[in-house]
Amino acid sequence: MYYSRDPSRDGRHRRVQVEIRRSIQNQDMLERLRAFVTTQRRIDGSFLPLSTHLHAALALTSFDAPDLSSPHRQHRVHDPTSLTLFQIHPRTRDAFYRMHRLMYMTLSLPVQPTLKRATWGDWQRAVCRYEPTAWPGLLVIFGKVAAFPRVTLAAPSRPLFPTLHALMAYECASVLRHATRLIVDGVRLDHLLPSSARGLTADWLDVRPPTLLAFAGAASPSITSSSFSSSQPTKADFCDNVHAFLQSVDNMDSFVGELRACLASSLHLTREDDKQRRVFLEPYDATYALARSMDLVVGVYEKLGEYDKALVLLQELLATSVLGHKRGSWYTRLAINLEMHMKQPTDARAVCDTALSDPRVFPADRMDLLRRHRRLAKTPTTEDKEVVVEGCYPTHTIDGRPLNRAVGEKSRFIGYDDDSVTVEALVLQHYKSQGWHGAHDEGASFRSLLGLLLWDVMFLNDVPDVFQTPFQSRPLDMDMRYSDHFYNARAAAIDAVVMKLRASSALDLCAWIAATWHAHQGTQCWLVRWEGSLTLPYMQLMAIGIGAPALAAIVQVWVKHLETSGLPDLFMLRVVARPREHMGLPAHLVDRHTNCVDIPAWSAMEGGGDIDALMGQHQTVEAQFVEVKGPRDRLSDTQIVWLDRLNAAGISSVVCYVQEPPTKKKKKQKTQEEDEIRGKPTTDPPTCTTSTSKTKRSKGIPPPHVPIELLDY
């Protein structure tokens, strides 16, 4: 819906006016609009209070609008009760909808409601329902989203969508992907397949030509031309065709069959165009959206117990070159299905062999596949029950007083202040007693530091086609999927940053970060988080604690991978002060028990903490990462990779395990009389013995890690 004043201007402006029922008063209508817009969300998924802006737009009495009906066109005060609602034709609305979605090239779409325990009929009714999408440009105008970086939008070397058919194929594939997501999120498993469709059949294996108009003529030169004649399908025809298919498809097998046919047809067209298309534009191709849909339905078939169908889909996906970042998980799922469900361990080992020789498999996935391969290669007579493939990193253990021990629930403990806390908060309290200050941010502060150091590299204008719209928080190739292109296109600029870091002193590093902070504060950036507790003095202190040489080493590694997930839970800082009579700091800033600077109090000083004054006293700044694991947690392969990278770069990174005290097992005590009645000899009371062997770790603490040779990251 679009809103406008009622400008009855001598009939010179033609419009379509929606009749509003007279029983609804204007004020009531505005209240309903207010209630509706409060359900809109920000780009990050949080609620956006648009009602304030709507009220200001409709009820601002100081707004003067020219009265076009007056010969002198004098300004008149706007009447907030005068309102006309315009309804846009669905096909016109879809054009705006496409424009809005294209604006989200590097931004996450607002959170949309999902189905809950829906039937297949509910899915068909919801799949074509229009969901309004907030346009980031409009949010910038409202002042609810910070400005985006200013970059030069040069003419692209090649259009994002080379033909009109490519655009419509992408649109149709996006609709299918949305439909698949609704199936995965909300449709009940017992409504997906009829009992007669269970099991793998020859009919299911047969991939027939697609019926969707956008893919049925993919190989036809007339369809792929950039202009359409009157006898050729229009954009509306493509949209109506895919919606009609979704309304008529009767079960998931039929839906997946069409997905497979469309993917095969799209791959045929993509192969002819691969040499000219840039790799980071892959997400804006129909093939990408179709492959993502196929990836989603694999998990659904596994939940249904249709492992043979899941195997076929995984093999078809691995036969393509799309979604390279998913290949490791596809190999892993294929090996699991073959070994555990199809009872074919030899074939599962062959899959692992193929995966380990595939250069497109990411390091974390490679570790899991290597572990699985070694286990499958072991003979039944081998004594070892588990093959350990881990990194090498320091660990330590603390004791916790648990409030719950249930499996599947997040562990909670009694903190040092006798309050209920999470496992991460307990570890923070433990380190605080040693003078450390930290936050549980999953690496957000470290990513922000990387963003400040690499700002000029990220928004370099010399790389073609990476900036397509003014609403991008990062270049299109700044993604772990396209890290090779990102590094190769900016190798000289990245090397310059690394060399500058190696030559920087602590004061140089602080000046560098301050210059970037002041120049771009509040500007949208994929890595930098401006809001929250992060301040400029804290970021400077963080850089000093890590050290310029270590930052240079980790930057040199990270730009080749661009992984942001898996960073340790906590980042800790500690400033060890000199003797009080020599350090020159206010007394209230130094903890007398730990002789460490109170970093939160220092950062909260008027105007922010004075980093120059702090460093001028030659205090010792220490930094470390801490990965926290509760009694029933284990490290993921991605976390192990990050721990190895950070320690190799010279940044202290440890794993802190929180263990629970062992539970007391009740044993049935037997009296000597009972033993005599049963004819059992009495035993001497047990004696305490001292064992010279190493104490066994508790159940929640993993065994020592065996270092292995990991791939060069």
C-alpha cells in the first residue's frame, strides 16, 4: 500500500481511489496502520518503530503543502485526517518487489514469518502470498539505518543479468527457493509424501524436461534474446506460470522432480556462459538458487528416512560446480548415509577418499572427513575405539556448581556472586578475579578490528563489478565462497597493509585506528559493529594487546579465507599496572587486589579513556581469546581451525572447560549378617591406596589432543 494526501486538483491528476468503508473513522484507520507498521523489522531482524515516522508524515500540522487548486498556489496547512489509499496492481507491485530484493545484494533480508506444523494445503496458500520487504534506501531516509560507504559505481563490464530471460529465470528460481524454505521450516513430515510415494522408483530417477516456462526454453536462442516480441512470453507470464505450478503440485516428490529438471536445464545454459561470468556473481544466477533448494530438501528426505533419494540428490549436487562452499558438507552427509543407513562402509570410505582429494573442500570440513576416513580404514581388531584428529592448543579446566544437568539444555551454574549464570559468564567471572576484562561476543570485537584495519582494502574502487548498488556494506567478492578472487584482486593493497602493520609501533597503530574510526563512524560495514560497548579507546587497547606483528600475521591468513564463524567465545584484555606510586593513574582505576587497570572504568571516563596517557605509563597490555566449553560440549572443527590459526599467528588462544562435580552413586550396603545368611564370606573393609598413574579426566573433559599436520590455511 502507498499513502498520499487527498489532492483533489480539478481532475488533472488521474488516480485509482480505494473506497474506505464509512464506518471506519480516519483516526481508527491510522491506528490500524500504526499497529501494522510496528510489525516491520530492521535489516538485522529487530523491530523497526515505523509508526513514529508514519505519524509524523500523516499528522504533522506544521507541514505546508501548496494548494494547486488556488490560482496563486498559496501554501496551506495539511489536514492529517485527509488521506487516500492507493492499491497497486499485483504485477506492478511485483516489479517493485523485485527492485527491493535486488537492493539486498549484501544485506540480510528482514525476518519473515514461517509456517508452523502446516499441511501441504497451508503451504500452497502461503507460498504465493506477498510479503512486504523494507527497502534499505527507505530505511536510510528514515534515519533508522546508517549511511552506506561511498563508492564509485562504474559501468559494469558485464550486466548482472545479461538478458531479460536470465532475470526472469533468477526470479522464478528465487520463488522456488522461498517455497522450499517454507517446506523445510513448517510443513509437517506426514503431509509431504503419500504412502504410495515411499521408496526409490525408476519414475523418480528419471529426470524429465522442466515444465516451468523460465527453464523449459533455456536452450532456445529466441527465448534468451534480450528483447521479446509480442508472441513471446512476458514477465507476467513467467510469474504466473511458476505460481500456477506451486498451486497445482501435489506432493514433495513432484516438487523436487521439477527442481531437478530446472537445475539440469539451467546448468546447460550456465556452462555456455561460465567463461564470461564472474564467480562472485554466482548468487544472482538461477542455477545457484535451484542448487540451494536442492540442498535444503536433502535434509527433509533424510528426516523422512528416504536415504536412497537423499543419496541421489547429493550425487547430483556434487556433479555440479555450484555452491563450492557446501561440497565438504555434501561429502560428509553422503558418507554418513552410506555407512550408517545404507550399510555400505566401503563406499563411504571411497567417498571420503574423493573428498580429501577435492581442492574445493574447506579446512574444517576436511578435518571431519579425515577423521571419518581414518575410522573407516581401521580394522575391527584395532584396539583404539576412536580416531582423534585435533589441533594443538592449550586447555585448562575450572570447576562449576551446576544448576541443571539435563542433556540438551543449556548449562547454567551458580556464579561467584551466587547468582545464576551461563557457562560463559562463569568463565568471565573466573578471569575477572585475575584482572582480566572480557565480553562474550563470539569474535565481534575482533572482526570490527579487522574491518577498521582493512577498510580501504574492502572499499577499493579499482576492482570491477564488485559494487552494483549504493546499498552495499561490503564488496560482492568479500565472502568465504569467493575468497580467492577477493585476495587476488587486491593482493598489492593487502600486502601494503601487512607491511604497514609490521612496521607500526603501538602509537602508530592507535593513530591508524583512530583515523579510520573518525572518518567512517556509523557507516554500514559488514565487519564493523559500531553500536554496543565497543569504543575507540577499547579498540585501540585491543590492538595494542594483540600486537602489530600478530595482527599482520592473522590478517595475511584471514584475507585468503574470509571466515567469520568459529571465532572463540570470549576476548579478554588485561592491563597490568606499575607500582602505584610511579604509574600516575587515578587510584580508582587500579584494582588493589590484582594490580590491574579497571578497563570498563577507564573506558567510561569523560571523553573516553586516554590511550596516550595509559601507554605513556608503560603499562603491560595482555590479550587472549578463550573458547568456553561446558560439561557436555565439544569443539567443532571450525573452532579448532581458528584456535590453530590464532596461536600460529602469536595470539594467545585457549580452551576453558567447565566441569561439574561427579554425582554420588548410591550403592546398596550389605550387612555382614546378610552375607552370612546367603553363605558369602565376609570381606575386609577396603583400604585406601594411592595410584601413581595419571588421574583420569572427568567425563566432560576431552582427552589430550593429538597434533596432526593440517593443511596450509
